[in-house]
Amino acid sequence: MAVTSINSTQAWRLPLTGEAEVDPYTGEVALSVANFAQSGGTPGEFTNITATGDLQVDGNAQVNGYLNVTGTITLSDALTCDVGGSFQGVLVADGGFTAGGVVNLSNASSLSIPQSSPLNTYPLQVFINTIVSATGRVGYAAVPLGGGGTIVSITAVPDAQPTVGSAVFTGAIGATPVTNGVITVTTSDTAGAAKTVVPTAANTVAGGNVVKFTTSGGNAAAGTAMITLTILRSAP
């Protein structure tokens, strides 16, 4: 008996044998090949899932207990596991995977990580030791080896409030200006306040590239600034 879809809004027990077996006491599902596809209702919540074959999730699925799969897990949508799991096969998580407990991914070949994950981004900082505009001071930082990627945001925090005019910091990768990479701190911005811009182009870096920021504008107040770039790593 092939099981292609299980949807439930309440607790259920299925007296199935063969490819799908459900323990009538614990609600544990034992499957040689599992396919959960959202067709009309909300997918059911499962106490535990054990699959000796492959697990295919075409809709969202919630596992409240332990997930154990010896075959291949393919997720086109989200799978959430509150406890954790052990995967002896391959995990391909195009739709996202969340585990509340310890997960063994020793044999996983593909696992998508959300862009917001700290594993995907890292900061690169440039220090400006004087924000007096007339100095035209330039601050530099080198992209570390293996740090190639895309600059997704730039934030400047000065320790003094500009006077007379704005303190302007213009970003560039080598000699190439970063599009929308200019931060303007005005006379109404207080000391310690963060100003952020989001680059839109010419913002790709490779290991060894030098990123620089040049000071300009009309600021006359003495002070310093720390500029932090958030870089989204390129896929390996």
C-alpha cells in the first residue's frame, strides 16, 4: 500500500501494514518510503517518524518527536523537528529544515542555510581615526581569504556629532565605488548613532580585495568612526 499524502488536524491512528506502519499505542510511524504532500488541509503533526527508505516533504511538516531517516531526505517545503534526528543518507533541504535538538548530519551532502544565519555572513570593519571632513582621511580593510561574497549592508557609527556640515564616507572596492555605498552622517545625527546603507551594485568582493572609505563633506567636529560591512559569503 503506497502512502502519498497524510493530512490531519487532529490525532490519528492508521492500521496500515507494508510500506507504512503506525504503532497504535505511541503513534510512531515506520515507513520504508515516506511522501507527505499538502493537498487540501493542514499537514498532521507526527510524534515520531522512522523511514528506512526516502523521505519526501512536498508540504510543511511538523515532527514533535524524533526523526530518523536512513535514506534520502528531500524538502521542497519546510520540515520542523522539535527534538532532533539522525540522517544516515542525504539531506537536501531546499525548503528549509529546523531542528530543536541535536542533529547528526555526518552524511548530508546538501543543506540550505537561511541568508540571515551567522554561518552565511561575517562582519568586516574599517576604522576612520578622524572624521574631520577637511582631512580627506581614508580607512582600509582587506577581505580575508575565503571571505569572498557580497556586501549586503554598510553601517557607520561616529563617536562625535558633526558640526558645520555632514561627515560623508564613500565606500569603494579598490578603485571601484560601491553603488549606494555612501553614508552621510548629518549635524542632526547624535554621537553613537548608527547610519546604514544597502549597496545595490558593484558590491562583490573576493579574498584579498581592499575595501576603503574616504571621508568628505563639511564636518568640523573632531572624532572617529567605525564602519562595519556585512558580507554574505558566496556559495562554495
